[in-house]
Amino acid sequence: DDDVREAVSAMSIEQKVGQMTQIDISQVVSYTGNCKGGFLWADRRSCQPELDRQKLRTWLSQFGLGSLLNSPYASGCVGSVCGWTAAQFRAFVREVQLEAA
């Protein structure tokens, strides 16, 4: 496709490498509540994932982040919560996209 060729040819090598960079979502997530202790889910009722905008900005500015993998629940459920609803995941993705724009 000509549009794709044009867009890629306009990118620097650093931008191309950045677009191929995929990191685990845990690198841009912080946890609310009491998450202290040697184990991530120290308090399963109040320890919930949320986007850490500063971490995301660092990945975007320093590495040109291409995409995020997995779910913050990939290592297990937090209390009775084993993942986001589709609406919650879409809202998270929307926040990431707004930061990246």
C-alpha cells in the first residue's frame, strides 16, 4: 500500500525500532490502595491497576513505544477481580492513545 510505504519511509530508524517495541503492560501500570509487602497483591481488596501516565510518557519519549502486551491481571486475580471488562479495557486503551497522540 502506497500510504504505508510513504509513512514508513518518512520514519527515522529510531522511530521504526520504537514501533517494533512491545512491552508488558505492567511497565506502565501502578497500583492503587495498599500494595505494600513482598508480594504484589498484599491487599487484594484495595490493590487495583491503573495507568501510570508518567511511566507511559517515559516509554513513549525515550523508546517510541509501539504496543503494550497482556493485562495487568496476567499474574492472577486481585480479590474477586480477574480482569477488566471490555469497557474498562477500551477506556485504558483510549487513555494510552491520547497520551501517545
